[in-house]
Amino acid sequence: MVAMRASPAVRGARGPFVLPARLLLVVAGLLSVALGSFNLVHELRSTNVDTIYVAVGGLVSLIWLVSLYLAWRGFRLAVFAAGLIAFIEFGVIAAGHFVTAPWEIDVYAKHEGLAVAAVLVALLPACALTMLGAIVSWSHPRGRLGQLETLPILLVALLGAILAVLHTTDNVGRKDFGSATPEDGAFAAAVAIILWLVGALWLARARRTGALLIMLGTFILADGFITLHLLGGTAVSGIASLSGVVWAGIAVGMATLAVASFVAALTFLVAALTPKGPWAWLRRQSGSRLPSGP
């Protein structure tokens, strides 16, 4: 018997994302290494860690880079190593700066500059996406979906995530999280960003799961903006006067993209729940056959 081989089109349709999982793994992994290295330098300068810790961290970063390269070449052990290091980095950063500690994120940012707060908030989603890329790359490293109707939502999520990181950084600088502490508020924002991005990626294959994740993440961000800057706390005009007009624009832009993504995800969810259109849903609810003509 002659073994049948899948065509490139079939192999390309195996992945759950609109981009290959190994590409997500490498891009998110490189971003994580860069952000982690930046933070490591400031950890040493702030005397939060010693030179031995930095040396070990530098060695781990080198192993991480090698793992990403080998993962791109298709080595499964390297895929596992890259995802494992991302998991450890996520835990170390979350436990070191997003809890009540001597170097919690607002104290750390006050000592080393506001840029480190942005790096810490961005590092958590970068590590989470690296882990996601590693999980999917284990079985579908090159596969992707050719249907690009969800690509605009993914691009909006990427832009919204960047704005959310910047807005959270500004909130850390002003300690403007309402009754929540800066470390709790910043961590909640990082988790919301992760949900938004992961949902936008999964939306290509798992419409219901992806839509629900997007709706949850964007609801957290939009609700936080409304609660802190429209109904109480520091108004948008207050952000403009305290931080600058650009930061106020970032806050409004983030909230706008979050609301737009929520509505788009809700539309995808309704479409996924009614695959045959609204008439089929009405028939199921009424139990009668509605006319198909005008």
C-alpha cells in the first residue's frame, strides 16, 4: 500500500491560530528575554538581587535563547524548555513585584523609573504567550488557519494590549487603582491583557472559547476605566493635567478598543451559538416552522 501524505493545505490548516504556533513561540519568547534582561539590570542596580543571581539569570536567558532557536528548528525538547522557562519567569516576576513586598511594583518604579513598571506589566503577557506557543507547538508547530476573518480582531487586541500596558504604567505612577493596591491593580490588568490576547488568538479556531476570553479580558479593562476614571477616582481631565494629554489619550484609546473588541467578540459568540442564522434560533424557540420567503 502507498502511504498517503497530507497536502500542504491540509497540514497548514491543523493549527488553531492564524499564524504558526512556533512563530508565536519565538516572537513572544524573544520579547520575554529582552524584557527580562532589561529588568535584570535594574534588579541589580536597585540592590534587589546580587551578582550571583544576575549571573544565574543571564545563564538562564542564554539557555532560553538557545531553546527558542532549537524550537524554531523543530526540536520538541527545546519547545518544552522554552515553555518551562517562561512559566518560571512568570512566577518569579509575579511573586517578586506583584505582591506586597519590599520591591513591589510601585516602589520599584519609584526607585528605578516608570519604565520598569511597563516592562514588568508587559513581561507577564509575553511569558504567557510564550507558554501558549510552546503548548500548541508541541503538536502543531507549523500549522495555521488560512481563514483571516479574525485577523483584524487580533491586530486590535495587540494594539489594545500595548495601550493597556501604558495606561497601567501611568496608573502605577499615580497609584490610581481605587481601593486596590498598585500591585493588585497592575496584576489584574496584566491578567486581563493575557485573556484579551489569548482569546484573540483562539478565536480563529474555537469561536466560543476565544470570544468568551476576549469578553472577560476587555470587560475587566473597560470596567476598570469606567470605575476609576468616569464614575470616580481621577477623571480623564485629571489624567491630562497630572500626567499629560498623551496619557489621557492612551487611556481613552485603550477603553475604546476594549469596548469595540467586547462588542465584536459578542457578535462572534452569537454567530457561533446560531450557526444556521437567527431564523434557525427562532424556529428552535417557537417550535414552529417560519416561512423562508419574504
